[in-house]
Amino acid sequence: MSIVTDTYHLFIRALKKLVRNPILLFFSLFQPIIFLVLFTQLFSKFATAGGLFPPGVTYLEYATPGILLQNGFSSALQSGTSIVDELNSGMLQKMLVTPVNRSAILLGRLVTDAFRVVVQSSIILVLAYALGFNVATGAGGIAVMLIVIAFFGLAWSGISLAIGLRTRSAETVFGIGGFMTFPLLFMSTALVPAAVMPTWMSDVSSVNPISFAVNAVRDMSIPNWFVAGDIVSAFVVIAAIAIITLGATLYLFRKVVK
């Protein structure tokens, strides 16, 4: 069987598991929805502060791209826990005695993760629209937003996969993932502009990969905010993360499948 066919079948297998246990999708969405519904309302008057946002831009419009990115990289943590479950249950070892392409085992997991992030992001966008959010660039802008978020989540999932393959512990994946998630989120432009941050946090934000990705997503949603260089920078940063994290994942995965 070809790698494409094997990847497709493994993707369908993972998708069926998700459909049979939709509660996993709900828990992944719980935190971003709380941020969307409560956080944006709590700080709704933040956008009225002079000079921080363009006239007419609400805090919901500013923060929603950041919440979408938060969902992307927090959902990526499930990649590591899933591979740990397959290792500890013996399912991965069973797959290794079949004629399935070894690379397809990893690719199927990554494609599933990217698809899940797109579905979750779409749900968040629908809820955001119900609250008054809008995408200034229309359907094309939504497509670009979802592509950036999916690829960012895909690159980020390499971290949790590498941790899962190395430690074989779901608790360790969640522990390290949680330790990284919130500092990176709050030291980025996801929820507040760099101008309101302390100097040292603003400096961190300027090199924070989340800032690059969220700026590209925000360019698609807020009128007159678009900067072409943000899109290019985002994909360069995402590609660099992917090379490092997925390279480490591939190295550790090859050790497991030997």
C-alpha cells in the first residue's frame, strides 16, 4: 500500500475515534470558549482606551484571532497524549507488525490533528460571529486564517509528540505543555497590544512565535489592518518551528518503530 493510502486510512480511523467520543472535542474547546465568551466581555472597554486600537475596533475583534491561536496550540497537546495511549495500550506495536507504511502512522496522526484544529477553529468562529465578530476580508480571509492556524497547530504538535515519544507519559505531556502554553500566550500580542506590555514582555513578544502567527490571522479580520509582510513572516516562523519539532518527532519515532 502507498503512503498516501495508508495515511488516509489512518486519518479515517482517528476521525472515527473522535466521532465516537465527541467529549474530547468539547473539552478541547472549553477553555477557548470561556476566553471568547467571558474574557472578551470582561475587557470589552479595553478597546476604548485612546491610541491602542484603530477607531471602531472592539476588543472582541482584537482578541478573537488570539483565542483561535490559543486553541490551535493547546489542541496540539492532544497529539502527544494520543501517541502515549497507543504506545501504552500496545496499539502502535500491533500496527508495526502490519504492512502499513511506517511514515504513514505519523502522518495520519498529524493530518488528523490539523483537521481537528480546523473544525474547532470553525466552531469558535461561528460563536464569535454570534457575539459580533466579523472577518473584513470575507471568505478568502477565513480560508487564510484557518490555513495559518492549522499549520501552526501542526508545527506545534511536534513538541507534544516528541515529549510523548520520549517520556511515554501523558501527565508529562500535559505538564510541560501547560507550563509552556500560558507564558507564551500572555507574552504575545494574542490578547493585548505590545504597546501596553512592560518593556521586557514587549521584547519577548517581538520574538514570540505566537505573535507572528496571531498578527497574520488578525490581518485577515480587522479592516485596514492588513500587512503583507505579516503573512510571510508567519509562514517562515511556522516552517522553522516545524523543521525543529517535527524533525525531533521523526527521529524519536524511528527509534520506536525499529
